[in-house]
Amino acid sequence: MDLYVPAASNPEHAVRWSLSQKMYTDLLIRCDNGKHEILVPKAVVCPQSKFLQNSCKKEWAKTTTREDGPTTVVELPDDSIVAVNAMIDYFYHHTYFPQIYSSTGTSQADTAIKSAWKASESQCHLKVFVIADKYGLDHLHAHARQEFSKSLRSISQQSDFAIIMKAVYENTGPSDPLRSDTATMFAKHYKKAIKGDSDKLTEIIAELLEFGTDLAKALCRRFDRLRSKYTIRIQTSWNSKWRSGDTNSDGSSDSEPE
């Protein structure tokens, strides 16, 4: 009698194995205007998303028939495969992978995902940030914001800065923290961003007036921080000089005020 070797050794491994094998799935997510589909188990994703949980309620759930039987269908026409795939990855792994892709979609979807990440990591993180905000996924929202801010540091092309800033301001609201993050990063690395072309900065601000306001605030904050550091440095230097000042014959120091 052959010894049965289980495919997974614990519940967590079992969940990930079912995703990679596309087995025991009863929820079909369509995105990108129906161009891509992802199959997942309701038991994994619905407890982590109020939106998906509500979408699977019998009174308004859409269904289709597959080999495995009836499957609930959720349509996300306005959401990209990059964002949806990252969201699903997060449900399984509590993170998502810019360069390591789970086999959740078709080969066409995998190609689209890889091409998008290769073209611009910052834009992909932005898409994840937006979908997390849209569906109230707070932990993914915070994680995507952190990853987006990290990715900005590696941008070297002037055109990339302009594209990213435009995408941020088109996809976020006035009080969104991602706007402040982007303006702050630009203020810190503005020389690299415009590469001596001040006209380019003028063009960006003219097109994105809200960015101009946020950039001015970020530059003021940066100036205040630098001024505080400089002031502390001067005070430290003066105190050191005071303590080690030359002493006159009467015991007074040349550094002391009259």
C-alpha cells in the first residue's frame, strides 16, 4: 500500500497550494474590462474583504458554470490585472511581489503583469495603493504606500518623475498622503528630477497646480529642517569653542562676552 504524502503540511501551506494549483476555487474575478480572470477560493478572500464578501451574497451574486460546478463571478472592469493580482497575493501572503509572480492568472495575464512591473515599479505600486483605498484594505494600503515611496528613490529619468507625479495627482484626492510623499521626495531630489531644466519644473507646476502648492509646502518643511540642523551645529560648535577657549592670566576666557 502506497504511503499518502499530503500536498501541504499545514493550513497556511494548503491555502497557498490551492492558489498555485487553481484548485478548490469557487470565485472568478474578472478585471481590466473582462480581459483577465483570476480564480480564488471564497473561503480565503472573502473574510479579508468586505467588498468581496458582499459581492458573493446570494441576493445579488452573479454565477457561471465551470467543470467544478457553479462559480460566483465578481466584475472589476476598472481595476488593472496588476492591482488585482497584487491584492490576491496579499490575501495569501500578507505582501505582494513585484518580481515573483504567483500563478493566479492566465499566461496572457502573467505576461501583462511582468511587463507592467518591468516598465515602472512606481506606477504599479500606485495602482495597488489605489485599489487598496478603493476596497478599504487598510494594511495593503499602508504597505503599498511604503513600497511606492521606496520606489521613488530609484527613479533617474526626468520624464519618469513627470509621469509618476501626474498619475499620483490624477488618482488621489487633495488630502491623500501619497501626494505629500511625492512632493516631499521631489523636494529632496529636485536637482535629479529636473536635471538643470528649470523650464521643465515650470511646465509640471503649470499642469499640476495642486502639485505646485504641495511642493512649496514640502520645500518649506525641508528648509526648516535644514535650518534647525544648521542652527544646532553652530550652537554645538560655539559651545565646544567656549569650553576649550584660551584662558587669560586673570583666569578669564577670550570666548566670554564682556
